[in-house]
Amino acid sequence: MLTAEIKNDLHRMVVETDDINVLQKIKVIFDTLIKGDEKTDWWDIISEQEKISIKRGLQQLENGKRFPHAEVRKQINELLKK
């Protein structure tokens, strides 16, 4: 994908959303990447709910609760058909 196409896609997505949370997160990510602040970790810019979800997922993996990639893709495709 060309740079111009990526910019157009990003611009379209920003214009089409009214979700302030999405816009704020995108801004923080852009600010972090543009500043080149290597000290900033993505963990520091995600919400507490996202951190809780990640920790829960890691705990599930440690407990052997996992799904093969093919099964997850199948479930996603079924959801998208609805």
C-alpha cells in the first residue's frame, strides 16, 4: 500500500468516527510515534480496562484456556456474516 493510500484511509476513518475515545487514543499514539519517545511504552497509553483484559487473557493462557487461530478466524467470519 502506498503512503498516499494509507493517509487517505486514516483520514477517512478519523472523519467517519465520532467516538471521542477512539480519537483520543489515536492522538496519543500519533503523538508518541511522532515524538519518537522510545521511553513511552504502549502499556502506559492504554486504558485500565484494556490492561485488565490483557491480564485476564494472559492468565487464561497460563491456565491452558486457548483457541487455535483457525477456530478464532472461523468464529469471526461467522459473526461478520450476521
